[in-house]
Amino acid sequence: MADKEQLAAVRVAVDEVDDQIVTLIARRERLIRIAGTLKGDDAEVRAPGRVERIIEHVRSAAEEKGIDPDIVESTYRAMISGFIELELRVHKENS
């Protein structure tokens, strides 16, 4: 029975973390929308060099925190891919 209670508590904590992550993603989206209006062309939006610098940064941050950098990288690559698509749409709308 204690295992079920612990699992329930862990799930509540995970849900709280997910809410915090969504709040941060919303903040990131607002910033990406602004960036999309400021960039000159699609190449500047895609910015593969910038993407790799972000990946290096988050992998390093993950290692410092003792968490799996591969999970962080795959999460960020998926997120960045989605945000690039959003930013391309925003850029197109404002061109």
C-alpha cells in the first residue's frame, strides 16, 4: 500500500513540474514570436549554428545538474524544431 501512496505522490509532483514546464514553454513561445518578426529571412530563422550552440549549452547544463544529457538534447531538438516552424510562420506573416 505504501508503494501506491508513494507513486501517487510522485505523480502529483510530476504534474506540478509539467505545469511549470508548460509555463516556461509559453514564455519561450512569446519570445520566439518576437524573434520571428525581427529576422531577415528563413535562413536566419533556421539558424543551424544557433541551434547547435543551444544544444551544447543545454547538454552542458544537464551534465552539471547530473541528469541525462541525451534526454535533454532530444527534448530540446523536438522543441526547437516545433519553434522553428512557428517562427517561420510568424516571419512569413510579417514579411
